[in-house]
Amino acid sequence: MMSGIAMNRLAKLCAAGGLLLSVAACGSSPRPGADMSSPYLHYVVERDVVVRRTANAGADQVGRLAAGTVLTAEVVDIGDGWFRVHSDSGRTGYIFGRPLRLAE
């Protein structure tokens, strides 16, 4: 059984409509051993993507994520197709579109 904190977190993720970038997980139980108290999840980068300083196509590039990379991060849908990505190493950047999927 999930704790109240874990249930609230899952409900918020599902309500965000795509925050997980894999909405099929909404309404189902988390995978065994998943730490639902942590905002960081494991994602797989599905296509090469530019990481920007702000959520703007003209913003400075602060990095790139190569297809196939596994990323541990908190990913937040901030609207208009942009996602804020805060890695477990403390770096924050913005990506456009949905180039990430939850790792299995």
C-alpha cells in the first residue's frame, strides 16, 4: 500500500497531463521499489534534444541530451510544449517537446 505522500504525488503527476511523459502510468501502481517520495525519476532520451537556459527557442543552449541517454531528473510541464528538467546533479534546463519517456 502506498503512503499518503506517495498517493498525493502520483495524483499530482497524473493531473498534470503528461508530466510523466508516459501518461499510461497514471492510475496504476508504481513499479516495485520505486521511491515515490523523491521528485527524481529515470527517463530515457528518445531523440537528440537541445537543453536551453530558459523556455525559449532563442535562449542560450546549455547542453544537449543524446538519444539513448538515461537521465535521472524531475521533469515539469511548464506549458506551451516546454519542460523544465532539474537533474539529480543539480543542473536545470528547458527542453521543448516530448523527447523523454519513463525508463522501465
